[in-house]
Amino acid sequence: MSEEPAMTEEPAVLIFEAPLGSDLYAQAVHLREAVLRAPLGLIVSPEERLDDAMRQHFCAVSFGRVVGTVSLHPFDEVTLHLRQMAVSEVQRNARVGAKLLAHAETWGTQAGFRVIVADARVGAEGFYLRFGYAQDGAPFDKHTIPHVRVIKELG
């Protein structure tokens, strides 16, 4: 009798809204700082924290721990800006980013937005391109490193 190879299952990852001031929000800010700012010698600035009040925040949670985060901010009535996408290093190959992106797009569509844009770090834009985004324009510097804008029509 031949044995079947053991199936490895992805850890359960659930997406939750992270209201400003909540424990999830605090964990999200900590993750953003660790993944996006600390490697550049930066911190999440007081201005960014003020801007957070104008955004919708979501967290990917696995085993009670925030392992990913994303923020959404309207540019106008039809365009949504995806910001601060961060996934913990140990979860990078567990499709956490894909789940956060899908959730953001669904939320945006349900809220009536028709376009979503993101400023992706050069080198990370391939992630967005795999999900139907297109590069929009030339690279530019943001937070001391090159970024490129990616865009996708929703719905």
C-alpha cells in the first residue's frame, strides 16, 4: 500500500476591520513600522498617524496575531488609494497579501469606488501586476525610495 504525501494546510488568516484606537489598529501600526519604516531608518510619523483618521484600516490575523495590514483612502468619489500594505516576513508566502488585496478590492467595489491605485515600491510592483493592476507612469521617490503607481479598475 502506498502512502499519500502529507498535505500541509495554510494557517487560517481572517481579515478584520481595525478601527482607529483599537488593539488591532495598534498592532497594524507596529507592523507597518517594522516592515515599511524601520528598514529605512524611519518611524511612522505623527502626520501619518493623523492621516490614519481619514483611512479605512484592515488587518490579516492568524492565530490571534496581526500578520498583515492595509489602509484605504478615497482620492475622490470614484478612486480609492490603497496604502500601507505590509505583511510580516514569516507570512510572505502564505497568500496574506493576496487576501488583503482581494478584501480591499471587494470593500472598494461595495463602497462604490470604480478605480483603485497604489504606490508600490519598485521591486514589489510585480505583486500587483499579477492581480490585474497596470503600471501608471514613471517611477518616483517616496519615503526616500523609488515607487511606481499601479492602477486597476474595480467591478
